Amino acid sequence: MAVTIAIETPLQNDVRALVAHLNDHLLPLSPVEFQFKMTVEQMAGSDTTLFVARDETGRAVGMGALKVHSPELGEVKRMFTLPEVRGQRVGSQLLTCIVDLARERGLNTVMLETGTGQGMAEAHRLYTRFGFTPRGPFLDYPESQWSAFFEMHLTAPAVPA
């Protein structure tokens, strides 16, 4: 599937719909208090850059964001692709854009928090194939059975998944 990926505002109806799909996907996977969601308003902040993947008709089919926490640390947030495009490398392309932007900004490390269990197995495969390695909690995330944490040090080139 041919997609185009661009930096866009999250304050668009079709991006809001993607966020709603992501939230619906996450809801049954873990208790709400262990779901660390950013709203579209938070995603529109100056510390966050959102990439949107669109298919050849212009339909938003995926998204992922880089949130910069410090001059050294960025975090992958709100990674999601519609179920019908999974397995077509859209997530990998989004992750490449996020990591490339982190490199451009001179960040040393990119980390992420994601869920655990069967509903998150594809995400874990994407992150590990891309070169992220498991780690413990970071920032103010609590240790729990519901979260998995990954990091990538940006001293080596990205490995497309």
C-alpha cells in the first residue's frame, strides 16, 4: 500500500477519529489507570510532532508522534494504524519518521511505553525489529504488569522493521 506521511495537526476530524479508534482498541487491554493517553489537544502542544499516514485517497490510516521531554530525550506517543492496513509497513514508516526527526533534533534517546498482552504483540514486534530494546519504567510511569517499556539510543542508524 502506498502511503504518504506528513506532519499534521491532530486537531482534524479524521485524526480525532484515529485517536478514537486507538482508544477503543486500548480500552479492553488494561485498566484505565494504566493507559497513558494523550488527548488531541495535548498532541497539539509545541513539544509534540504528529505524523499522519494517508492512503492514496487521502484517508488517514495511521499516526504516531514524537514528544520531546528534554534536549536528550524523546518519547514515541500515540502509534496506531487501522487494522485493515496492518502488515503493510505503515507502522514501520511512521516509526522511521519519528526516529529520523529525533535524530534531526539531536536527541540521544527515544523511549516509549506500551501495553502488554496479546493485543500488543504486533506493536512489540515492530519496536524490537526496529531496534528498540526493553527497559524499565522512565519519567513518571509506574512499574506494572500492564506496561512494557522500550528505548533506542540514537548513536546508530535506524533499522526499518
